[in-house]
Amino acid sequence: MISFFENLFEIQKAIHQIIFSWIPFSFGDVLYILLGIFLLYCIITSFKKKRRNSSLLKMLVSINIFYFCYQIFWGMLYFQTPVIEKLSSKKEPTVEKAKLLSLKYLALCKETRELTSQDKNGIFIIKDLKAVQEEILYQQTKLPKNISDKRACEINLFKPSLFKNIMNFTGILGYYNPFTAEAQYNSQLPPSLIPFTSAHESSHQLGFAREQEANFVGYLIGIHSENTDLRYSTEYFTLKSLLNFIADKDPEFVKSVLKNYSPSMKKDRAYEKAFVLKHQGLLDDFFGFTNNLFLKSNQQEGSVTYSYFIDLLLNYEEI
């Protein structure tokens, strides 16, 4: 049954890419806006006694149709064979292994960062975003066959979200729209986050539903790339993930690694921190809570626990 939905996903993905790729804006976001307006209309009219039953019925039918389509197009993919079972090594992640790997990626980040461009303040900037997107699509074809036998996306369907101003306050960096096959990203993010976020969302486009598996496939897409912007963003994300895994177990080690960031990396980190602090608030807490519930309801760890990515990473690297 899961194999059936995997094949169905490949068909609908190809059709949706052809239909929606020519539209310059996020058509999926427009659909969400129209659905929101319709549901709001149903809620308002339900307060009128004569139209209460019909409005509530319309709302319930619409929600059920939306949820049914979501499950058909996307939800069933959460039950695919986990990527960890496709790796030859299945060892438990340890702090010592994570430390060794974090030192490796610190050195890689320092080296790659010197090959990238920066603005007048020394902050990383993306030289050519379209080139990054095309490189992601190309790297999809180079994924190890034992991990992904999915059909690579041949059409560029990366689009900036229409909700970017709201996303700034939610902690959401990007998302995949299963109804249009569009990979959305927040164009107002610090530039160091955008290339890997795009690689992550492109992993969803491939058909990897679980968040941490999309992180891992995004890592495989970016880590060997010739595009320095994509490679740096991927190496930097990997380093931060490793340090987050180690932080509560050996905070002194994490502090020592942060001190050894290159001057350019320290500026990128400060810029990211300033962005997060500027947009923290109740909305961020609310979306963090709802995202945690969503992940757990779809066969995944909560949003706070990201050890599965580290598990995949350490087993892949075989440290």
C-alpha cells in the first residue's frame, strides 16, 4: 500500500511541476489564502441562525476534503521505510563521535567560507540564488542509490513564500506544498540559511516526508556541491546541528568550538542571532508548539529533539 502511494506521489509531483512551474508567484500560498477566507466566511455566517447548519456543513466538508487530499498526496509518505534502515551501519550516536565530526566541519566551514562572497559588513551573501537552485536539482541526481531511488526534480519550483513577513515571527524557514509541489522558502532569512533550507525543501519535493530525513538528504545534496554558497550553508547547518546535540552534554566543548569560528563565521552567527532575537515572541512559541504536535502526529520526533539527523549523519560518516 505504501509503495502505491509512493508511485502516486511521483505521478502527481510530475503533473504539478508542469502545471505550476510557469507561475512566477507561489500558487499554493494563494490556495491557502482562499481556503482561509472561505473558512472565515463559513464561521461568520454560522452565527446567523438561518444559515448556521449549512455554513457548518460546508466548513466540515471542506476541511475533510482538504485533509483527505493531504493524506493522499503526502501524508502516507510518513510511513515509508526509514532512511536509517537503508544505511549499512546502524550504531548509536555518541558524544565523542559528534565531537570528532564537529571539529571536521568546523575546519570545512572555515575553508569554504573564505571562498564565498560577503557584503560591506562582512556578512555572507549569496552570489546567484538561481545557480544554487539549479545546483540542488543537479545534486539530486547524484544521491546514493541505496538511500534514494526517487526521481529527481527536473523543473525549478523553488518559490519565495508570500507569508515571509509572518514566517519571520514563527521560526519556520521554509515548507513544502504537497498540493502544488512548490518548495517555499522565506526570502528574508539571513543568507547563510537560505541555500540549505532550499536543499531541505527540495528533499520533500523528492518525496522524503520526515523532517530529519529531509535534513539528511539536504545534507547529501549540499555537502559535495561545487557551488560554494550551497556547500558552506550545508556545512554550517551540519556544524550547528552537531553542536546543538553536544551542548547539554558538554557545554565547555561547544564554547571552545564557537571561540574557534573564523571572524567571518562569527559575523554570520551574530547576524543569525540578531535576526532570531528581533523576531521572537508569542507567535514563535505558538508555532513551535503546534509544529511539535504536528511532527509527533506524523511518526516523527518532536521539534525540540533532532537526534535522528545526528544518528543518520554519524552512521553515514561512520565516525
